[in-house]
Amino acid sequence: MATPLYPAARTFAGPLADHFARATTAAGDPSAAPSPDPAAIEAMVDAGFWASLQREEGYAPEISLVFLAPGRAVRPLLFAASLPLGARALARLAPAVKRPGIHLGVWRQDGELVVWGTTRETPSFCFVLEVLGPGLMVVKHRTREDSAKLLNVAVFEGEEVKLLSPQSVDVAEHPPLLKSLIAPEPSGSPDDPADVLLRLAVSMRAHRRGGTLLVVPAGTGAWQESIVQPIAYAVEPRFTELAELVRGPAAGSRAPRDGDLGRVVDAVAGLTAVDGATLINDEYEVVAFGAKIGRPDGRSRVERVILSEPIEGGTSTALTPVQVGGTRHISAAQFAQDQTDSMALVASQDGRFTIFAWSPRDGLVHAHRVEALLL
């Protein structure tokens, strides 16, 4: 194409090609996929964007494209005749590849980019473009071939494009659980419990009801002074199934089955859809849900918070809590200010996701916007 139909495709094709080339070189992984060139990225992003605006039997397409030669794919499903990389062709294929883990393979054939079939596995640093909704796309890759997780690299949402840079966020002074969400380690299993907080955040966004999850220390009850009594739905004894899956089975107990962690995570995240906050401790025991946050007597009202987002060029900005969000965000910021050894995770109905944690260095609550990491 002489001129891109979706201007952001050309604008960010070069920076994304540079990212993949640098990441592949730094990793020194001989099994890594070839880095895509800017022209390939531009064409794939452009086709994905226009495909996302199509409708197939009334549904918006949800597809995943990978830049990979068919010869590098493991047990691929190959089309007898390759299809052109175009919006209509992608939309027609969408119902067949909507399930997670199925990718449409894209490669050059006689100098043109074509869709050659499907694959379920991708090498490390393989360019992956996920089309999630109208105008919404995410560029991803694995950092290890055996990793079950894909690392978000960029988010395209209409005219707004974010290049992610989790390392730009300093979480060293915050609770360790915050680092596990902002900069999780790649895992080798879909049921790896190490990223349970990340999974909870994703599941909280998925129910689209909005919600608050308060993570409090297991060894103290000081947080109770910030909770209005009585709690609507206190859990007694504490619900420990999630904690047991994180710790591993006790001697003589049943070994977890595939999918157990996901089912329990969804059950706990579902509690956050109830009006009020859900409380778990930092050992992942569920304490209560439907709890109301209150400001303890004698404590000052939260006046300012620092807002940041883990993207390239992002800056930290001091704002009033009402500029960050509504009642749910204001109460979460108040809780993080009063309980400095705890943190609050807030999902909005519109998909935004914010983590509130006290910053000793700044003497203020820090609000981390992280929804771009959860797509």
C-alpha cells in the first residue's frame, strides 16, 4: 500500500519492528521467530484494524494473527490455497479461530503477505496481533517458547496507541504483590500460581460489573478500622482454596486438576461484582466481600494521588482522587492512604483498572493504571 488506510499502522510499524529486533537480539535465543519488518507489521495492523470493524453474522471478529512461516509452525492446519491478507477474509475466518490459543499464520508468498492456515504454538518473540474488539488490538510475544503467557507490547485503540514499558514503573517501594502484577515473570504453565494476582485482575475486568479488591496483611487486623462494621458478607472461617492452590497441596491431600486455579480465581473475582469491597490477605485467603470502606476517626481525607501508567513516555501526575475515578476509586485511595501496608485493586465498568498503593518516597498514594497490561 502506498498510503495506509489506518494511519497508526504506519506510524508505529517502525518502533515495533525495532522492539522485536532488539528483544530477539538481547535474548540470544536461536529458536526465536524471525523479527517482522515494518512493512509486514503495517500490513497486519492495518488488516486487523479494518477486520475489527466488520461484522460476521452480527458478531465483531476476534482473531489472532502471527507472523510465522508455515515451516516453523508445530502441527499447523494448512489451507490448500492461501488467502489474501485482507479485512473481509479475516472477518470470515473469525468464527473458526475465536477460541483462545488459535492463531492465523501470516507469511510472504511470492512477495505478498498471505494467510496460510492456523497454528496453536508460537516460538519465542513471534509477532502476535490479537484483535479483541472494534478498533482494539494488542501486539504481544512470548519471552520463552515454553512460557504459557504472552507479554503485551503495544495496544491500539482507535487513534490512541500505547507502547508498553512496565520497567518504567518503580514498584520497589510498594508491596511485593504489586510487582507481581505490573511485571510478572513468564510462567511455563497455564495454571502457574505465581501470577494469581494478575489472573484475579483479568477476571475482575471480565465480569464488567466493576469491583474493588483489597489486599491486606495476613498477620494483623489493623485494616478493620477502615472497614464499616458489621461487614455484610464476612467469611468465617476464611476461604482458603485459592491460598492452598498457591502454596501447593498439603501432604496427603488431592493434587490440583488442570483448570482448578482458573475456576477458583473466577469464583473469587466474581465476589467483587457485589456492591462493596472484597478482602483477601496477602496469603490469598478470602476474608470478606461486600465490605464498605470508611475513613477512621482522626485520619485526614485523601486529597492528592500520583497517577502513572506503564507506557513509553508516560509521566507521573499529581491529581485529586475524583480526577482518577468515581466513588469506588476515591474510597480505594482513602483505604491505601490509611492502611499503608495494604493495596486496593479497582476495576471500572468501562474496563479501566487501577492499583492504589502507598508511596513512602512521595508520601502520597500512587495510582497505577494497568488495564493495558491485562488485555
